[in-house]
Amino acid sequence: MALIRCRECGREISSAAPACPGCGYPQQKRANDYGRWRPVIFASAVAVALAGFLYKSKPTPRAVEDSHFEMRVTAPSPVCRDDGLYNNLLDLVLKKDREAAQGLLDPAIANNQCQILEAGQVVTIESGASLPCVRWKGEPECWYISPTLMEVIP
């Protein structure tokens, strides 16, 4: 058991206490890793819904002519040169094996096989692959990214 702060009054209380003994505010129980993955799960669900909507909607004339369009990265996102490596990374993330995913990502970043894009960064999507291929600010090569981590720029 650890000491935590009450969210209502700020008093230190036991993590096992169902409520703060000082103010009576109920303390919520939370799973160890779920809190860390909640933003990723939410962003992924929103992006899957967006990807499904975009897949079913008709492409704009610009997208047909150019076969590429701009999107904004919604959260810090890994991109990899190899779609197989990227798919392996996604599988580990979906299995919630954070240590194995980080163990795969760190050497790939060191070998310049993967990079991390920052939230808000604008990328150009090129269609025609199983995963979207992205380019940004003068990058000569295409890198793979999950469509669930991006939003269309209006």
C-alpha cells in the first residue's frame, strides 16, 4: 500500500482506503497500466472510425489527381521505413506489451529504421500501400504510419 493524495482535499491517505477519512471523498480504483494506455486507446478508436468514414466516402478530385493528401499527427507516433517492422510494433502495442514494443522501437530508432513524429506535425499521405506512406518537410523516403494516429486537415 502506498500513500496517495486525496483528489478533493489533498490530504495523504492510503491507496487501499475506499474514501478519504478527512473529507469522505470516494477514491477510485484504477488498473496499473490502463491509465497510461487510455489516451492511445481513445485516439486509436477515433482514428479507426475516421479511417472507416474516409474509406467509405468518395475521394475528392484533388486526392484522385495527386494520389496524396495532408494529415495532421494526433499524438506522438512512431513511423518506420519497413511496413513489416511497423506491423510488428503495432501488434505488440495492441497486445499491451509495452516493454517488448519499446525493446523493438529503441534499436529501430538507433538504426534510423523508425522515428517518432510529434503531435500536430503535418504529413503528406501517399496512397497505394497496405499502410499509409507518409512524407514530411523534405524527407526523401516514405515512412509507414497507422491511419488511426492522424486526422484530416480541413
